Amino acid sequence: MDAQTAGHGQVFETEVLIIGGGATGTGVMRDLALRGIHCLLIDRRDLNAGASGGNHGLLHSGGRYAAADADTAAECRREGDILKAVAPECIDACGGLFVAVEGDDPEFAARFPEHCRAAGIECKAITPAEARALEPCLSEKVVAAYTVPDATVDPFRITLENVNHARELTQSIFLSHTELERFVVAGGSIRSAICRDSRSGETISIHARQVVNAAGAWAMRVARLAGCSGVKLLYSKGTLIISNARIGARVINRLRAPGDGDILVPGGTVSLLGTTSQTVDNLDDIHPTVAEVDRLVAEGIAMVPEIAHTRFIRAFSGVRPLLLAAGAAADGRKASRGFSLFDHESEGLANFATVAGGKLTTFRLMAEKTGDLVARRLGNKQPCKTETTPLPSGDAIRWTEPGFAPRYWAARREPGGLILCECEMVPTSAIDAIVDNAPGAQSQMSLNAIAVRSRVGKGSCQGAFCSLRVSSHLYDRQVYDSPEGLRNTRDFVAQRFKGVAPVAWGEHLPQLELAEALHCSLLGLDHLADDRVVDDSAQQAPAGVQKP
Amino acid sequence: MSTASQTPTRIIDFKTAARELLPPGASYDACLSCGLCSAGCPASGLEGMDPRRFIRMAMLGMNEELSTTAWVWTCTQCQRCKYVCPMSIDVSVLVGLARGAWPTEKKPRGIVRSCEAQMRSPGTSAMGLQEEDFVETVEEEVASVRAQGERFARLEAPIDKQGAHFFVNQNSREPGTEPEEMAPLWKIFDYVGADWTYSSKGWAAENFCMFTGDDEAWRKMVEQRVAAVKRLGCKVWLNTECGHSFYTLWKGVERFGLEADFEAGSLVSYYARWIREGRLPVNADWNTQGIKFTVQDPCQLVRKSLGDTMADDLRFVARRLVGDANFVDMAPCRSANYCCGGGGGFLQAGMKELRWAYGKRKFDQIMTTQADYVLTPCHNCHSQIEDLGQHFHGGYRVVHFWTLICLSLGILGENERKYLGPDLARLGL
């Protein structure tokens, strides 16, 4: 084994190596751990770095797919019910509305209840006046409305809980910033995965009996590294924008064929307006554009007129990894939202599996099917337990929920408890809990990592102040002990800027100006020397803070 | 405040209220989280709150916490937050709304009782002073001033004089507890030959109803006072050395859309005018000892009402009275001044420890000036700053403008020196 013989680098042994720290990969990790299996999960960046972090957190009732894809719709409904039962703390069962406005196809609206019935989705017709009574933000031009059991899910918390539970069950390990470079294949199986720690540059060799590719949009690349070409994905970029405050109480869907700006999803204390769909070839440098934001706002106004005056604080983009069936049209809107499990046996590998496609709502089912295959291959007879086993929470993994930190603060009233992030009211104790014990805490818990595990940087200042306060705290705690911490801060705010720039108008523009004055004029972060080891966040961030 | 009660607290939707009550562009939505408000708010940290937190909690939908936090009674609604806010967001409006939603029996008793007394009294006195008591006290005190000698033998303090130019109001504290403190003001009016009158109705210069958050009560107070001015047909409603009584009428007329065809004037502006016109020839010749003075800008009069024009007048009068070399400003001051903690009903609310904690910032400011005296044309500032001095052992004194004006003019009577120290107790007698 080359890492050992070379005498450098780390070597890990595990039963199952899982590639990809999104909802699916962490779901597989927990599924297997519940069967008593030790796993090692790696991600080239961190948890939720792909589509699992770049989505609107909708727990689909299935209503969105009722008309076009009854199977996916029914799957969404069943999985939504399971998640509501096993992870209620991650879910806001806020309900949803489908509304048609003047000019929308009346026939599409009229057939909606029928499609829902076919998929088993509870759907009730209400009058436009009743809809406006439920959601005063709705347009006067609403002509048809139905209620559906839509809900929202905190995708960050659910992955954190998955990883945390797997750690508790079988001491399974998560390694962030671990990029797969190649597989060592021999005798029809993967013998080892050769990875690189993108922060230290060190080589990491992982020996596993089974390898699961749950790399989301990157699954096709990973499969190719194993010499498998059967996984074919369509990359569909979707952009969303986040409002400063929650707009509607429920999920509000436009009752028409899926299109831009047709869904407004509450995210605890904010709302997310989405989603665009654009087929892309390249997974690198995915970021929201002004044109996309304009389209979202223009379309969103038809349902919710106040969107015209709403302060949006950030835009973000994700890439939907959609399965490209042979002969299917290359249209992200029409591609299946279903998932596939590839066992790669026909491609000559006995210990490799790829799970691809699917949706956040159905990640558990994807993990179950993958877990069944992997367990069978390992000779493990334990059945899947994720359908009924509640996801445990914990001190270090409850800070991603919008509104939790302020409620926690208000209930405790710690007189000396300093709040580091004022927008989201994240106290020092939360940062300490994350640094000490959140998944990934065995390596350095940077500002970026803390932001993934909390609401830091997600409020109206978008990291202008909290980035500095949290970084200072990390230096105080000696988590940071070199200029690297400051560079991490710079990269963090530069990354935030990419999301803020496309929504920089009206009341949000002064915020951006203030951040620039603070970060560039006062601190000179844009002139920070760039001599450092390769950091994956550098691929996301520009060399310096861009000026508007 | 902690009285057990069955009345449920009304929960306000602060985010919606902010959109309705605040002007476009200054809603809570516009908050930059910059913290200029909380950095300059003496109530920051009390009850774990500060203005930015109030805004953020509103945006996060924490309506129950905001509807029940006692912090709203420690915020004096001084509006310094609004003054420094780059987006002009006013937290005090929502604090007023929150106060109003508290069940009456849970509100600080002192503020509620003061408003109730005002509502019962045709004079609108928070001390419940009745019309006949006020009239009698004034008459007795007039007799006593006339007895001081020939200079004031014909001094008058008219009551209900129809058509007088100035309608002068009177803080209840003087007729109620220290009537001799009314005399210096009368002497000033006599000196400049002002055509003025008190009124037997609506005479009082305090309005705790605004501080209860009860807009209706605030409105009633203002209506009664406006009617009292109209009844006598006066041209100018001249507000005594008091901050909030000026603001409540000045702002109340606009807020409630009342018709008031008279000028709302501050006594300080008229002091300045009379000095400029040479009718009040004050000077600092008496201050041979180099006694140092600073001035407290009442938030209600300066920042919340007349702005830096009033601050200029205050300093003009103060410098003339004590001498440029003996005048030391606090920093910050004028419209950026810190509230002392006497406003908003805090003095009457019975929350002493919190009020002292709030006032510590003001105390430190005063101590930095090394002033021997604090001049302030506001009764709440006066009481609070005096109390802070005693509590923190400041050693300074607090004095009304009228005292120094009469001292400078050589007409301050022996029993009108309650607020002067031994250094000035005998000066000019």
C-alpha cells in the first residue's frame, strides 16, 4: 500500500468509504451505521457544499411534480411524512399553497387536484379570498388556490445530525477538505482511494471494503475515476434569493408548469424565492447573476407583489444533478427528479456503488437503497432502520436553525453571554460548542466551517461584522494561530460578496458599502498577502475582495 | 411591575408595526446591524437588551419576548439611536407601542399613577395639585416676593389673564414642594416686562401619559392644554425649563393633527432672545472664583424637538451667564448628547438600580468635565443628575437657568438658592 510504504501521509481503514458530504452521503453514512457498519465520509470541501446547501429547503408535498411525474410526487409525499416523524426538529410543517394568478393556464390549475389525488397528496381547494386571508402577501390577482402539506427542512441540520449519529453509533468518521485524486483498482475491486487534504496538501490513503459515490453533481467525475462511464448527469444550475425577513407563513407555489420565480419558501426567519433552471456544462465557478435575480423578482411579484419592495440579502446558486436517461431531452425542467443506484458490477467493479439524481426530500430513501446494497455485499443482515429511528440532536449541531439562537438566548438570559453574530444572535457558547464538538471538529474549525454549522454570516449584514468577531474569538481561543485565519476571513467575506452583489439595490446597497468600507478601507483585507497553502475555498473566492 | 395579574399581555407584531409606523427607508428592514445605536445607548446591556437587538428580534419575529421585556421601561425614548442611525431608524416609536400594550397593572406604578393624576386634574398636574391649591400657592408666593423689597413690590404672577402674550406653564414640583423656586422666573418676566399669564386650567408642565405608552391619554393631555391656551387667547405657549412637556405638546399637536394657532416656545429660546436684545443684561462678572459649569442638553428639547438651534441657544445663555472660560461642554453633546436616564418616566418607574446603571454614562461624562455645576433646563434631567451625583458621590450640583440669571442680575433672593452650593449661597445678597 503506497501511502504506508512511502512513509508519509495518513492511512485510514474503514468498512465503507462514502464520497460526498451532502444529504445523500451523510444519509448513507447513518443508514450503514445503524446497521453497525463503520464508515468514513469524505468531502472535497465540507458538509452541504453542493446541492444540499444550495437549495430552498423545501420538503416537497409532491405537489410540484404531481402533474408531470406522479411517481416522484408520491415518493416525495411518503418520504416527507417519514422525515416529519423522525426528524421533527429539522422540519417546519408550515404547509403550502399552490396559487394561479390571472393569465396562468386555467386548465393546468383545474387539473391540479386530480393529479394530487393520483399521487396521494392531500390537496384542498380554497377561494382566492381564503388564500389571501391565510397569506395576506398574496396578490389580488390570485384566481385559484389549493392547500398542500408542503413543509421545509433545514438541510444543514439534517446532515449534521446524520454525521453525528453515525459517529455515536460506530465511531464513523467525517473528513472535510479531502479530495479524491484516484482509485487503486485491482482484481475487480477498489483497493484504496488516494486523496489529498486540500489544506495541508498531505496525502490520505483510505482502504475500504466498499466505496459509495454520493458526490452529487460530481458523481459522474468520481465514477469516471473508477473507470465507470454509466453515470450520466445533466447539470442544472438553479439560483435563489433570500429575503431579509420571512414573507409568507407557508410555502407559496405558482400553480403552473414549473418555471423561474414560482416558489417562495419560508426558511425560519427568512424567505427564499426560487428557482431558475439553466443547463450548465461546468461545475466550477457557479454563482448567481443579476439577470437570474431580475427574472426571479419579476416572476415572484406576480404571486407576491411586495417582493417588488422586499429587501433581499443574498443570492445563491446550486447545481441539480439530474439523471440523464438515454434519449431524454437536455432540459433541466423536464428531466426526472428520480434517482438511480448504480452497482457498477457490469462495469467490472464488485465494491463500488453510485447513487445519483433524486432530491433533498428523498435522500433517506436513496440512502436506504444504497445501504441495502452495501450491507448485502458486506454480508450484513441488518435491515434499514432509518424509517423509524429518530435522528438525535445535540449541543453542537442545533445552531443552523434560523431563529433558534435568539430563542435560546432569550430563554437563558446569560448576563455575561456575549453575542458574536448580532443579526442572528449567535452567542459565544454556540461557537464554542461547534468548535469543540461539531462534526468535523477534529480538524481546524474555521470561520467557513462554523458558518456551515450555524447562522453566522447569514443575517442581514451577511458576515460584515460577525466574520470579524468570530475570527477574533477563534484567535482568542487559539483555534487560529497564524495569518491563515485572517485569510480565511477574507475568503469568507469574498464568497459572501458574490452572493450579495446580484441583490445590491435599495436598502441592501448601504449594507454592501458598509461592508466594503469595513473590510477593504479599514482592514485592508483586499491587500492581504496571499502566501498560503492551497485551500479549496480559494477556488470559490476571488483573489481579493472584489469592489462593487 | 411584578404584580401578579391575569390580564394577558397583548403580543405586538413588531415587524409589521415598524413598517406601518416608520417612514419608508427607515423601517427595521433597512437596519445594517452596524450597532451605532447600541454603542451610543445608555440602556444597552440593561435587561440583556439594546436597540439593535430590539430591531433584530423584531425582524426575527420574537414578538413575545419584545412584548414582555421590561427593557422598554429602561429605554427613555431619547431617540439617540435614531439620530446616529445611518438609516434613520427610530426604535423609540416601537418602544412606545410596546409600553402601551403592557397591561396597566403591570406597568411601572409611578408612571401610571402620575398619568392618572393628570387625567383627573383640570390643571393636568401629575402631582394631582388642584386648581385652587395652585392659585393659592402662587398668590402666597407672590406676596412673599413682594415682601422682599421695593424692587419687586409690584411684581405680578397673573392667572387666567385673557389675551396675555405668553401662556406660561409650570412644573408641578415648584408649587407642590418648593414654591420659592417660582420666584426667580417671575422676576425675570418682570425684568423684561413680559406680558404673561398662568392658567388655572392645563397649567402643568409634565406629561407622564406619553410615557405610559397610552396615546389616547397623551392626546387628551395635549388637547386640554391646547384648549387652555386658546381659552386665554395667548400668542405663545411658553414652556418652562422642562424637556418632555415641550416635546409632548409640540409633537402631540402634529401627531394627533390638532389645531393650535399659537407658537410653542421654549423658555431657553426666550432667555437667549432677551439677552441678545439687551433686555436681560446678564454677565459673568459674579463668577470671580472661576466656578466651572457644564450644560446638559435635554433630549426632549434638543434632539427630539428643536435640534441644534436649541443647543446653540442653551450654550449662548450658559456662556453669557458663567463666562466662556468657565464653560465646559460634555462630549458628546448637543443633538448627540447622551440621555441622563431621567427621561421616559424612568425617574418615576421605581427601577433605581437600572436607572443608576443607565445614568453612569452621564455621570462619567460630567466628571470628565470637572464642572462644579450642571446647568439644565429640564426637571427630569435636574432630578436624575442630582441623584446620580449623590449615588456616585460626584460632588457637583445641578442648577436651573433661572437661578443663575437672577444671580447674575443681582436679584436672587436668599431663599431662592436651594440648588446653589456654599460658594454661591451669599453671593450678591
